[in-house]
Amino acid sequence: MNTKLHGILLFLVATLLFSLHDATAKYLIPVFAIPLLVWARYVVHLVIMLLAVAPGMGRALIVTKRPWLMTFRALTLVGVSLLFQNALKTLPLAETTAIAFVTPLLVALLAGPLLGEKVRLASWLATVAGFCGVLLIARPGGVVAGIGVAYALGSALCYAGYQILTRKLSATEPAMRQLFYTALVGSITLSFAIPSYWSGQMPTLSQGLLIVSLGINAGVGHFLLIRAFRETPASTLSPLLYIQLVWAMLLGLIVFGQLPDLPTTIGMAIIGTSCLSLALFQPRAEV
């Protein structure tokens, strides 16, 4: 198979796995506390890394000269997970996913003061348009809850910080080491929350399998994403990220019977188009 096409297929499967993770979490949230679900996701992810990656990389998987920055980056992803699942508690799957997609717009703006990158007028215009899309979704009289929108925007802000830190660390830290630290720090940090949120309720077999699938979908999805970017240029893959919105809409309809109304769909389209414009037209490097 053509290497470029192989990378595209891996990328599309990764976005499907991420949407399956989100749909599964939304299905389980009414039964189990969110910190427990997020903890389980990271623990399963950590086990996968220890079994599949650690034997090959050995000490190189964990030894870093920037442990505090690596830890802080991992904590931002914990924030993403907790806030996003709190948003899923009150918002439909597709709308939550769409609001979280303002992350590239936030990265484009924050990369200026934090990374010294030039923020172009096009980035500002795309950001304004993207937040107009958010306002359409969260409009007064709409079907979404304001607190859910706040959680989703908080998740997007944390994810923007995560992506900026990933850029900063990419020069010295291999992708697999960064991935391992997210699983390790997430597992350790959330373990402290277990006594407060554990009610003693044991999951059924089907619920247990769904909980395990959270870590599998997230871990395998991130691994496929890394492989996809290794085989196919980012300029080709980045626009395809918005296929995840399609997966989210389909899963929202199939699993929860939820379909966005017309104004919400327009808002989602505006957010997707704004982010897509950055992926397609923003220069890859500054001269």
C-alpha cells in the first residue's frame, strides 16, 4: 500500500477511536464518577505502554532532562480529560466535540506570546469566526447547557496548553516518551482521587469491558496518530482531523439518538471551517 495512503487510513482510524472513547465515556458517566473513568483510562493506557513499548525502549522511555515540564504537560492532559467528560455530562457528543475543536485557534493565538511565533491577521479572523460558531451552539434558548459549554471551552484551553508544551518538548523528547509520561502522571495523579469517588459499586462484565476500552481506544488512537504523522505529511493529515466531527455526529445519533439542530450544525460548520483554514493556509514555518 502507498505509504501516504497508509498514513491517511491510520489517521482516520485514530479519529474514530477517539470518538468511540468519548461516546463510551458519555455512556458510562451516569453510572460512574468521572475521575474514576479518567483514572481507568490512564491506567489501561499505562499498562499498554509498559507491555508494548517499554521492553523495546527501556530506560529511554522514562529518562528525561526536563521532568518537570514533562509532568506539567501530562497534567494539562488530565485537565483536558476531566473537563471534557464533565462537558459530556450535560452536552450532546457532537456539540462537545465541536466546541473542543476551537483548540487549534487557541494554539494559533497563544503560540505568539508563549513560543515567539508571529500571530497573523488570518489567525485572529479565524479565531473570531470560530468563537462565533461557539456562540451559535451556546445561544440563548438553545438546547445546550451553559455550564457544559464552559467545561468544553476549559478543556479546549487545557488542550491548547498541552499542544504548545508538546511543541516545546518535541526537540528533545521522543513522542513515545511524551506519551508514556501522560499515562504515568495521569495514573498516579488520579489515584489520589479514588478514595473520594469510589462508592464500592463494582462494574458488571459489560461495564468493565467498556471501561477497559477507554484506555485501549485512547492509547491505540494516540499510537496510530504518531504512526500516521510518521508516514504522511502533517499538511495532508491536519485537514482530515475534522472527520472526527462526522464520527461524533454519527455516534451521537446511533448511541444517544441526538442530532444537532440547524443553528447548532451551522455553528459546528463555522468552527470546523475556521480551524480548517488554519490547517490549510497557515505557513508551516516562519522565515
